[in-house]
Amino acid sequence: MDIFDKCKNFTEAKKVIEAGVYPYFIPVSSGQDTRVTIDGKEMIMIGSNNYLGLTSHPEVKKAAIQAIEIYGSGCTGSRLLNGTLDIHVELEEKLARFMHKESVLVFSSGFKTNLGAISALINKGDFVITDRSDHASIVDGCRLSFGKVLKFKHNDMADLKRVLSHIPHNSGKLIIVDGVFSMEGDIANLPEIVDLARKYNSRVMVDDAHSIGVLGKNGRGTAEHFDLEEEVDIIMGTFSKSFASIGGFIAASEEVIHYVKHFSRPFIFSASPPPAAVATVSKALDIIISEPERRKHLWQITQKMMEGYRRLGFDIGHTQTPIIPIVVGENMKTFQFWRMLFDEGVFANTAISPAVPPGTARIRTSYIATHTDEQMNRVLEVFEKVGKKMGVI
């Protein structure tokens, strides 16, 4: 048996490519904004996590350019050795103040943030309890740890209670949930999770990749949204959404951060986030704080689109956020739906099993604070046309 046999036998994606409905790795030749250019054609973008529209903000771009002029293009080493710049430390201190936590540690990607924090904290004899819809980075972080991994049904508090009740009370336990679930758009039931954590002697970690900048009065995420900031032990965030850059961070007590920075292999053995990325995040944070009207407009757009899709008869699940899934059902039908949207000048994303449960393949849409009414009306018009043609509505 040749180890490459699996490569030769993987034909599913090639069939979709041959059918002309392959929706992945589409080259975009413009900046990520409400409109993008693909193959010379301008399209409305509803497949971006650029929630606050900061990737094209002039001050954000200026900050990135200035950082390159001062520090160059990269750090050429890990944070542990030569790769810690003064702007890394300044950003961590700034984020800690914003997040109302003692300390913050910045990683070079959001995926590595979960991979590194979870694998460092969960040791042999510990238990980590995750929602079945948690992000792949949480799943892989658990796999990399030496602890026992237990899962509960998506946002099902009775099932979480059942799982916790079978774990020895005095053992180390960490419940990890997405604040906003990236394929469903719903919000974790954090109040009940916190109550159960107290009862069963567990710590709580929230992945706020899709929440920071979006949820909470000041944009601090799910814990602020529920007024539970002091009850959540670790908050994880990414820089590739509202912060318009790349990277990630955890916010926690000083003791936790000190431990993770000395025991997290994905942190210790990864190159440091480049200067332009760090400066981008810092400036984006300034704007998140100073321009709350962006978040307000994002929620106005979200409400408009939720109401519009429901009025047309689409199944959008239990979404509560700017992530609005349009459930189509079968995988190939979803690819065809995507292609028809694309041909009409609307760029969205597809999510199929195993990323979502079988039979619930969907068009994943997400919205930007700078989308216009004209753009959103056009999107609804196209969805109505395609939905009827495909027999989805």
C-alpha cells in the first residue's frame, strides 16, 4: 500500500470542479470590502468576516505601512527568542485593558491560539468539555492535549450537565465554547454554562473569534453581552475578523498567561506576528473603541437581512448575529446554489458536511458595517431569484 493512495482516490472535489460549481480558493484581485473584484468582475461580498469594515480604513492601512517603515516586514524569530517587539508588548497591555483582564498573550494566528492555549493547560488527568459545534481549532487543541475530551450536544445545557455530573468533582475541568458559532450564527448560552461551571467546579473558556467587535455594549464579546466578564476565566479572540489583520490572543489572569507563554509549543515554536499585523490590530482597536456607530450599523444591517430572508421563506436556523446561514440541504445542490449567486454578482460561502451536520449544507452569509441598503436590497433580490429557481423557497 502506498501512503499516497488516499490522494489518488480523493475525487469528490474534482467532480465538483468538473461540474463548474467549485466554490473554494477563488482568487480575489481587490481588497476585502463590501465589493470585491474577481476575474475583472465587481461583486457584492457577503462571505467576509470583516464585520466592522476596517480592512480598508485609511488609518488602519496607514498604521500598517508606518510599522513596516520602522520595523521592516517581519520578526525572523519566535516571541520567546528574538521576535518580541515593543509593539507586541504594547498591544498585549492595550488588549488587557480593553478586555478587563489582567494579562493578554498574542499568537501568530487564531488557530494557533486555541491550539497553543488548550494543549498547554490541559494535562493528563484533566478534563476538557466542548460543544459539538466548536471550531476545528478547539477540536485540534484538545487532540494535542493529554487530557480527556468530552463533548455535549450543541448549546444543550441538559446534556452539558449530564457530562459534568459524571466527572470526578476534584479533577481539573475546562469548559470551552464558541461565543458565536461560526456556521450557525447563534450565541452560546453563557449564563447557564457559567452556573454549571460553578456547580461542578470547572473553569470556562470562550472563543470570541466572531464576537469581539460585534457583541457587547463596548464590543468586548459574549461575556460582556451577558454581563459575565468576571465569570469567564479565559477569553480567546482572533485578529482576522473585526481587527482586520491576522493573529489571535487569549486574555486571562497573569498566572495563566505566564504559564501558557512558557508551556505552549505552538506559541514557543512559531514565528512572531509581523509588525504590520500588530500595528493594524492596535489601530483597529482604537477605532472599535472610538466608533461604536459601526457596531450599531452592523446590527441594523443584520436585522434587515434576517427579516428579509425569513420573509422570503428561507431557513436561517437559530442565528442571532451577523452570521446568517441559508440552509439548502444537499451538498451538490448547495454548490449549484452558490454558483448561481456567483453568476449574479453575489459572493457568499458554502458549508457542507462534515463542517455541518449531513443534510444541512448551507450558504453561509456574513455582513459588514459598511454594506449599503442598495447592496443589501440587491442581495435579497438575487437570493429570491435563485431560491425560487432552485426550489428552496
